[in-house]
Amino acid sequence: MRLVTSFLCAAALWAVNVPAVQAGAIEQACRNSERAYQKAGLCSCIQKVANKSLTRAERSTVSKWFANPHQAQVVRQSDRRQDEQLWERYKAFGETAARACG
């Protein structure tokens, strides 16, 4: 679980600069990571979970949180229903990725 969680943090930093037209932003970030997450199978698995768990817009939003961690906290602490739903889907994504890929 820690490996996948660490990857999500590292990968999102890269995902901010990856064009959405390429393979998945998360998978591409994983493959470009300087960390030990360059196994194509792991990267592909996490991308598949993201594709099933989060919309394209949500993946874009979440990837930006790692460049601006404060924004993640704003969403997490928000009383807006939309933000609460996004945060719950993001948590579920992380848990699912950890189980499926970790």
C-alpha cells in the first residue's frame, strides 16, 4: 500500500506536465518517474484503476493537487457536495489501486 501511495504522490507531480493525448497521464507519469515505479505493469495497472475510478476531469484535477498540495486540503475540508464526492472517489481510487496493484 505504501508503494502505491508513494507512487500516487510522485506520479501526480509528473502528470501535471504530461499532455492528456498521450497514454494515460498517470501511466505516463509513472513511467517517467525517477522513483522505482518504472515497471510497466504497475504503471499500467494504476492507470487502469484511475480510468475506472475517476473521470478525465477528476484525474486532471487530482494531478494538480500534487503541484499545489494546499488545494487538496481545500477540497478535503470543503463543505461543497461536489468536493466531498471528489474526495471520496479519490480515496476509493487510492485504496483500490493499492489492493489491485500493490
